[in-house]
Amino acid sequence: AQTVTQSQPEMSVQEAETVTLSCTYDTSESDYYLFWYKQPPSRQMILVIRQEAYKQQNATENRFSVNFQKAAKSFSLKISDSQLGDAAMYFCAYRSAWGGGSNYKLTFGKGTLLTVNP
Amino acid sequence: DTEVTQTPKHLVMGMTNKKSLKCEQHMGHRAMYWYKQKAKKPPELMFVYSYEKLSINESVPSRFSPECPNSSLLNLHLHALQPEDSALYLCASSQDVWGAGGEKLFFGSGTQLSVL
């Protein structure tokens, strides 16, 4: 079974600065997806960024980028120019790329609560 | 329209009540999901519907009864709940469960349920 570990329960960053959230995972599969979801106080889970394991290029979405290290099974999220609206719980998640069995499931990490200080 | 709409936003119910949660999407997605989330924990999958049929039940107690009347709607019927069932209930949808696009879930804002 796959596991996802977020070792930082809480992080804080000053507005306009850069912060990196860590995520490691364990899998025996070669093809899979990795995600970062954001859950602000509004409670909606919002997809921040998605990485396909077979793509070596790191995904980027505006101020959000990832450092995907497949061999190390590491998937960190970098937030540049942090804004007050970035304050949220961030969940790292894994999903197999292959169908069938229990591969439909998203496996979440425990989350990192990010505070942005003005 | 990339929204998943959930109603009500908040619900308080007694242990003998019957209530329903509603979820709606108009993205043409054929897979819909119910998740349960306790405070400061990640979401836990409860049910998966694929093409309006229940595909997966994650061993959820029978006091939770899902229903998918059509491809845009998903309900969760609640009966005889326990206080420990108090949680945020999230609905999500995706293009498919296993096919292309199935990995990208769109979530609603949830229903915060309190069972007294």
C-alpha cells in the first residue's frame, strides 16, 4: 500500500517571501500522479498542482511549483511571493495511474497548516 | 462551470433524525465521491459512484445511504447517526474513475454536520 508523509504539521511564512512544504511517499509503482491540495478556512479542497510521474519536468502553476524527485520519492511544493490568501491546510496526495482494484483511491498525507504573516 | 455545489453548508441533527446531504455538478463528470473529514485530518473516502452506479463502498455503516438520481446529482441520506459521525462531508467529482481525467478531483465546500 502507498503511504504519503508530510513531516511538517505547521509552517509559517512572511508575506511576499518563499516557503517550501515537504512531502515524501512510498510506492512500488512506476506510474502515478501526485497532487497538492489546498484547504482554506472555506473548507473547499482546491487542487493547487498536479504532477505525472512519467514526466520529468516539474509542474508549475503561477506562484506554485514542485520539486519532484522520483528516485528519492520526494514531492515538495514551493510557494513564491506568498500572499495572505495562501494561508490554508495543504495536503499532499498520491494516486495510481493504473485502474482497477483499489487504485482509484487518493492517498493523502496528514497535512501542513501554513500561516502567512503580514 | 467548474463548481461542485453542496447543500446545506451546515446541519445539526439529533440521533433519531433523518436528513439528506445534496451535491450537484454540471461539468459532465461521470464519477462522484463522498468523503468524510474530521477536524485537522485528511479526507477519508466513503463512496464512489461511476456512471450513476455505486462502484465502491469503503465499508461505511448502513446509517449512511448514498444515492445518485442522475449523473449530476449525488445525495447522502443520514439516519440514526452517532455523535462520532460529526464531521465535514465533502463531495467530489471527476471525469471518470479510472480513465483519463479520473485522477483530477473537483471538490465542493462540504457540509459541516453536527450530531447531538
